[in-house]
Amino acid sequence: MKLKRQQQGLTFVGLLIVGVVIVYSGVVLAQVAPTYIEYLAVQKAAEKAAAGSTVAEVRTIFDKAAQIDDIRTITGKDLTVGKEGDRVVVSYAYTREIHLAGPAHLVMKYEGRSK
């Protein structure tokens, strides 16, 4: 007796569903990537700003770096400037929202501090 092997693979409907999920994931990733790149720019600007000695100087340095790197999410006013020992520490925290569909949003919370 010869047993029939059942075919394996995706149906056309299954292929469409997988395709839609992949495309939607790509769209979301394309919206998330710029926010992460901006976060890296904010971290770099905070490192530069930590070279300042006064709060006003730190904020000015950050604002100049933010203008060069096109950082629009956070400004020098939003920074928390403190001292640990003899060095200046700049910390920050902010959120970004990306609209997904209908009432659904993807909320990303970014925070960091200079080293």
C-alpha cells in the first residue's frame, strides 16, 4: 500500500496574512528607527554638554548640539543638571508616541545620562 503524503506549505490566504504582517512590521520599524537615531544624538549632545561648568552653559552647549543634529524632541530646558563629585552629570528623560491604528499608539520612553 502506498500512503499519500499530504502537501505542506502556505495557502494563498495564509501567504496574504503573512505578507500583511511583514509589511506592517516594516512600517512600524520605519517609524521607530528615526526615534532611536534621535535618542543616540541626544546622548551624544548630553555628553558634549557635560563639559560645561554652569547650568546655563550646559544648556547652551546642548541646544547648540541639538540644533546641529536636528534634535526636536528635547531642549536644554528639559535637562536635569547635577554634580557627582567634581564632574557635571546631565540626565534626561522623554517619551515618543507613534500612532499605529485607530486609538492604538506605541509609546517609547527614552532616558539617559552623561558618563
